[in-house]
Amino acid sequence: MSKTYDEIAKTPIEYLKGVGPDKGRLLREEISVANFGDLLHYFPFRYVDRTRFYSISEVPNAPGEIQIIGKLIALQAVAGKNRRRRLVGRFSDGKQSVELVWFSSVAALEKLLQLNTPYLLFGKPQQYQGTWSFVHPELEAYTPERHGEFGSFYPVYSTTEKLSAKGLNGRAIGKLVKALLPQFNDKISENLPSSIIEKYKLIPRQNALFSLHFPAGKDEMSRAKLRLVYEELFFVQLGLVRQKLVNKSKIRGNIIAEVGPVFNRFFHEVLPFPLTNAQKRVVREIRRDMGTGAQMNRLLQGDVGSGKTIVALLSMLLVYDNGFQACLMAPTEILAKQHFAGLSELLTPLNLEIALLTGSTPAAERRKTLAKLSEGSLPFIVGTHALLEDRVQFKALGLAVIDEQHRFGVAQRSRLWTKNPIPPHILVMTATPIPRTLAMTLYGDLDLSVIDELPPGRKPITTKHYTESKRLAVYGFMKDQIALGRQVYVVFPLIKESEKQDYQDLMSGFESICRSFPEPQYSVSVVHGQLPNDEKDREMQAFVEGKTHIMVATTVIEVGVNVPNASVMVIESAERFGLSQLHQLRGRVGRGADQSYCILMTGFKLSKDAKLRLKTMEETNDGFRISEVDLSLRGPGDMAGTRQSGEDQLKVASLSRDGKILEAARTDVIQLLEKDPQLESAENTPTRLHYVANYAKSQSWSRIS
């Protein structure tokens, strides 16, 4: 009886001919290939196009690795420094010749290679002192009969040093795959509905898997990739959309339907500025969500200064008018205090109480706050993860606002659900604009609201990049701004607070600024993670109150400091920051009516990626445009801060490249589940079975969450 696909796929990798126990152990440890199925899905990371043959005259304009048919017309071992020999040859295509050089395996190659024998040369030409040559090229015996064998796409598999040392280089892994594929012949069944396969004219799944390893040409490779990219994104979205639908149908939420007097009074009498159309739209979305009787799970994303906090407060007031409490949880004490100060000021005219709860809240104040929360006399509270403690109990928690969700773990966030018999509505806020494609995968189980409009009258921040040679000019500009009554941030990188070099850079920078901006004419404060909390608060408060002109700081001021009078942000060693972080730091200025500036200081040597980051910062203030560039540079894992749902499953798809396919897959999934929520039809059953077997944590389709 022949084996099924699952039986073959689960066969341990050491049972493949040419592997064995030692190589099998290494394949597991080095590239997570434990069985035949893993190797089937271990795809090439690139392909070498060997469909074209070049002449030596075309070498100067070669696109990279090329192949040439010719003969070896000279070969000589040459002694070099330290008595090391190199092998130098001359290769001719009958019209011109080019030099070949090998620095290792000299003795073996000297015996193996033969003069005036036809070879196929394959390698990347390099220019040294005006002469073109090939270093360590591949030479294979060539006959006209073998011509078609060379004229194809060659897959290139990634490998590691340890694997290569055991003879498993990229080419050897390719040979293992070639030996493996026949075992899966006619065993790979379809996992997508036939209607979708027909809609996009997708090739069969088996053809796609085989062709992605060994395509006959570019067209076949592209069709195989399209099929597998779509399939991958389809199943990631199937899990997320399914979870969202299950949440909406099974998780009850308190009905917040009344637009009451407190909300109306705030909106018409207290609100310090008119809402933008984007803010109004988002408030309507939240109102509609909280009135359905199902728990709201909504992501609110918007750029720095777009007015997310006002939207959160309006949502909290809606909840209050309906007899419930609301909390706002922030990832850091600095940010929690900033939110508390801002909300307190806005709530004062309404005579509504709001409290702050953090790790440093005094015991007596904490006991008083907790008592008011549990008895229901305290309507609003802002806090850090301290809100998650068991002793923090609400009488009727209706809404939990979570700022910068990615900084909290899933287990931490879920503890908020236990604070009420009926789980509170959840509003997640992020000040990091997320590209639509990434949001669909990281937060695909949430409804999405976007504030894509800044309040009127805000002036775009002018951003300039300067190298060290312009330091005196930058200091002069800072003095001019201070003379106009403005304040300045100077931020140094401090990736880990314990890194001595970073700390020394910060303190030497602080000393340099103190020398250039001497007392009593100037006052400089310094803030970093190694300062005690009370001292840090004192330094920050002095800057907030305008008592110091310059704040020298690490990225602790990335969030949570709001000083409208600060108009200049100087970022030292800007090449060491990610694009998202640069944009967040820039958002600390531009909060007042005055023109603000961001100055990016770097050394002279910059990588290609660093140059693109700095150029992007100079060209745009649009956080969503910046996030798209960031995604293409760093990839989704880095941007998310932690790998989340779906991310570790992506083997062929790229969120930065395949956005349109992702959107199409999500639309298809939604339409599919609307027609057949349990995927019970004959056409959809293979899709359900594949998902349960490969993606779902639970084997029960009805309990996927």
C-alpha cells in the first residue's frame, strides 16, 4: 500500500538517501529541517539564470554571475606571500580571453583541470587594477549534447558554515531536494477552493511546489511563486478573520448606546479645538462598535500628533454616560503620567475624577484609589501594567484603552478581560503608523480605525541631515532658537542602558554641550535610564517648565514628553536609529505654533540603508509613507517588535512586496466565510482540513481562536 502525503512528510530527514544521522542532526539544528515535509518547504532564496550564454567581450557589462563556453588555454601555480600558492589560468572563447584565479584547493585543481578541453565557465567577473578576472569560478566539462542541461534556472539554497563543513552546501541541499521530490509525486492534494483556483488561474499545488524548486524558466517560477504566496497569505488571513468572527459572535460586550449629557457638554463646551473629519469618523466607528452587544476589539492608529488621545477620551466619556468605568494603560510610567496630566486638564471643567496608578504610587494613595475603583466612585484611571494586578478591581469596567499594544504581552493584555464579568470593550492605540498590509497580518483579528489627517494649522517639521563637519553651525542654530525663547532636545542612542560605550557617548556629548552652552546664560538638563526615577522626573519637569534650555537625553523621551515650546530635535548618531524611531523622536517637536526643526547628525561613513533612512526623513513627515519604507528595509518582524500571528509562517510571501495579493486573499476569505462560516461544503472541506492540520492550535474547527 502506497504511503499518504502526511506519512511521507513526517518521515525523519535522516532517512533520505545521502543524509544519515549526523547530517540529519545538523539539518535539524541549523535550518530546522527535521523531516521530508520541512525539506519540501525549504525553498531557494534566489535563482541563477543560466538560460543565457555570454561571450568574454560582454564581461564588462555583465549583470552578475554569468556563464561562458570556451577552453582553458593556460594554467600555472604561482607562489605568493607566506609561500601560499594560487592557481592562475587563462580562459578563451575563441575570440578573447580572461584570467581565472583560485586561492584554495590549488593542488587538486591543478591535477583535475585540462588544457584545451571545452568547459562551461560560471562565475561573477571582478575588476582588479583595470583587468577583468573570475575568482574561484566553477568549470564543468562541456559537450554540445549537454548544452540544454546548463541552459536553465538553478536554485540557490541558503546554508550555514556547519552544514557546508559536512558537505551540505547550497548545491548539495539542492541535490537532496531533487532526490526527495519524486517521493511526493501525485501525493500533494489541493487545499484551496476550486472557485479561487479558477478565479486567479492558479497552477496546481504540486506543480507549484515542484516548480519553485526547479523551474524551467522565469515564467514557470513566477506562476509557482504566485500560487504559493497567495496560498500562504490566504491561510494566515483565514485564521485571523475566523478569530474575529468568532469573537464577534461569541464574546458579549456591554451595550454602550447612549450619547449622554457629559459627552455632549464636553464636545460642545470643553473641547479645545474642532475635531478633524478623520477623528469624527473614528468616533462614529467606535460608537457603532460599542452599541452592538458584542465586545469591541479595535485598533486605532494615527501619526504623531493626529489626536488619538482626544478620541480615546471621547470614547471614555461615552462609556461613563452609560454607567461604566474606563481605564487607559500605557507601557511606561513616563507615558502614563503624560496621559494623566493631559486628561486631568481636560476633565477638570466637568468635575470628573481621574487617578494615576503606577509602580511608584505611594501605598496610602494606592489603597484609596483601589477602594474608589472597586466601589465605583472613580470613573477613570490611567496606569501602567500595575493595572493588571489582581488587587485592582473595578465595579463596572466598560472600556480598556491600551496605548502602544506591542509593548504588552498577549498574556498581560488578556488579564484586563478578567476585570469585569462581561469583558470590557478594547481600544488599542499606536502612534507608529503601520502599513495596511502589515496591519492586516499583525492585527487582522481587530477592526481597524485610522486617523489619517493632522489637525489644521500644524506646520510640517523641517528635517536636515548634517555630518560632524557642520557641528559648529548646528550649535549656532541652537543658540539662535534659544534666543527666540525656544527649547532644544539632543538625543543620543542608548540601545541597552548597560552598554558602557553608549553611556560614555551620552556623557561626553553632555559635557561637550555644557562647554558650548555655558552657565549662567544657558541651562542644560540630562535624562537617561540609569538615573533614579525621582531625579529623572525632576530633570524632565525642569524642561517642561522652561527652566532648562536644552535636554540631553536617550530614547526615554521617545514617548511621553509634550513640550510645545521645544522647537528643535537634534538626533546624534542618527544612522544607528531605525526609521520608525527617528520619526517618533521627531514627533517630540512641532507641538506648538512655531516652526520646528529636526537635525540628524551622523558620521561620514554610512551604509546604503542608512542613507535611505535619512533621505526619507528629509523628504517626508508622513508617518504612513515612512512606515512603508521601514517595512521594505527592516521586514515585518522588526517593525512589530515581536513576531506575532502569521509572521513565522511566511516562507515565500513578503508583506512589503505582496500587499495586493494579501488584500485580495483577505477579501476572498471574508466572502468565503460569509457564504460558508464552517467551511462545510464539499468544495471547502479540503481547505478546512488543511487549516486545522497545519495552522490551528486546536483540532476543533469550531473552537479556533
